[in-house]
Amino acid sequence: MTAEGFLEGRRLQLARGVLLQCIMGGYPPARFYGGEDGDLALVADPKQIHRLPWSRQPRALAICDADELSGESSPLSTRGQLKTVIARYAAHGLAPVVATELEFFVFAPNPDPTQPFQPPVGLDGRREDGQSAFSVSSNNGLRPFFSEVYEAMAALGLPRDTFMHEMGVSQFEINLLHGDPLLLADQTFLFKHLLKEVALKHGLTVVCMAKPLAHTAGSSMHIHQSLVELDSGRNVFSDEAGEPTAAFRHFIGGQQACLADFTALLAPNVNSYQRLCHPYASPNNACWSHDNRSAGLRIPASSPVARRVENRLPGADANPYLAIAASLAAGLHGIEQRLEPSAAIQGEFEVPDNLSLPCTLHAALERLKRSQVAKELFGSEFIEGYIATKSLELTSFFDEITAWERRVLAAQA
């Protein structure tokens, strides 16, 4: 909308069904969002209104809540779902603290989607060949792009912790500073948006698919989680002697109890399971461990004041609002129900059947469909609408025959 209209307080409305629009552009049947498909109000968060530094023409972006016209948050809004989870913690005198680690690939333009992605040509005239992981000079060939990314982050108020080259060819990772879950979800969303916009200015393509390249590590969005008391700020995962608490155990127990049901919320696309099927550092399990990257729930080495639970299941393609909401809701479920976790695992291990997770989108949606706890925590309207949208996307995927099928199966008798 125009700046004048925004500053005048003109209300921006949006059809309710848009919150269930699938990634191809279509919609599930209207019964999932109300037969009349009435309007929602988009209410800008005054703390999340930003001038866009990469735009030549002055432009701004406002992150909005999607509210029913009667004033309450729409149950179809993922940002609203996250705010509800945070409020449930507050009712217990607790505040979640999270941080996200986002991985992404920087590629050359890919106008033909039937062709694989390629790394860009750097300032040295060469394409990276995969030998730059964790190198101090790994992004020199993309220095103009990353320089503008850093400038844009500063302009949008996105503090960064560390930035590094990851394992994949032209794959990078950023760690955002820990803080309020809603703030971190907003920051993760803004960062992904600015990455793509700045990349286009530099003739590049940023891809946040979970697994854009075969035979290469995928891209994750690990979520680090801890809980503090609202009044004191004390980390309730550690007691006065620095030992793990019952709340710490119950939080892990809740994650273990819910991750299989919530897999479709954390791994939302067909491609998500390409990453999870190749489990190097992408564990498709609900085991927990101290500093073992093979476990879906990892407890990083830290001091007691920084004790936290890292959920390693979400990929870079996950909706940050929904992924954080689902992970925190699982932990709170464990605290409220006093659920005990399994024994911690170390070293190489076999995943018990009860801690394995769905390995396809179809299986994950079927599990979510049967989940009573998901409907209790997020509401039947949201869960049923989400499943309807993702089922449309899965059907669209099955409507295409892949190159592998033509190459391998066509000659079979």
C-alpha cells in the first residue's frame, strides 16, 4: 500500500483463505477456511516496520499479524500460533529463549529448473568445487554480495553471531543471536527475504531448499531452546548447583513425545525428506544426546547458565514461526504432563522404533492427521487446513514424472 495510506492508519484486509494458499498458488476447499472466505485484518507490528536498504525506490516492509475482524488472532496464522505458545509459557511464569542457525546455498542463476544448480563464478573467475568448507577465505569470490548482506542486516537491525562456509558447495550458515522467540522468528524471516533480494541485485540465486544438491549435505534451521523465569531471568534447565533440572528432563520428554506427530510442521515439503533420508548431521530421530550430532535433540556443550536443547530436525525450508511454535509447544507439553525422556545416547547408535520419525511427507501428514495432541495444541482448524494445503502440494508433486524414473525405469520389462 502507499506510504500515505499506511501512515493514515488505513486498514489492510486480506481474504482468509490466503493463509492456506499452497506453494503452487492454489487453495484447498473453502470449508477449511470458511465457506464465505471473509476478510482478515493485517495489523502491522510497530517494532517490525523496516525501510528496505537494497531497494532503489524507497520502500518499506511491515510484518503483520493476521487478525479476525472481531479482533482476535486468526487460528490460521503461524505468527499468531507462536504468540499463543509464548503466552502459555508466560502463564507458568516462564519465557522461552531461542536462537536459529540457518543454512543456505548461493548459486548462479538457474533459468532451466530441469538442470542442476551450479555455484556462481567468483571474482577469481572460477566456480567453487567444494573445498572451501570452514575456510577463512571461502566467501572471497562472493565478497560484494556478502558485504551488502551485512549492510542490509545492520540496516534492518538483525544482529548476527557467526557467519561461515558450511559443508556444501557454495553453502553458508548464519547463527542469529538468541532472544525472544517471536523476535527470532521475525529476524529469520527477514534474513531469508533480504538474502534473496540482495542476491538478485548481484546476479545470484539464494536457495533455502532443504536439499538442493544430490550427494551434498542439506540445509538446516536448527533451533536452540532454553527457558528462563520471567521474574528472575534464571535458566530453569539448571539448578543452583549447575545440574540439570526436572524441567529440563520434561522439556526433552515432550519433544520426544511430539516430534513424530509434528514432523510435517518442521519438515513441510517433499524435498525436506531428501535431507532427512541422508542423515549425516541431519538426524531423522527423536533421540537425545550430549553433543552428538547424530541425535535429533542435541544438548550442546555449554555452561549451566547456557544449558539448552537444540532441535536439529527443521530444514532451511521450514516456516520459522511454525517450526519454533511446534518445537516449543512440544517442550511445554512435556513440562505440563511431566514426561520423562529416554536415556541419553552417545556414540554410534541404533534408533529405537518408538523414536524414529516419518521419512516421507505422505507419512508425516498421515501421522499429523491422527495426532490428537497437535489438534489440542494448535486447534483442529489450523491442523486440518495445514494438512489440506500440504496434501495439494504432495498431489502436485506426484503429477510429475522425474528424470530418474525415465532414466532408470523406462527400459525395464
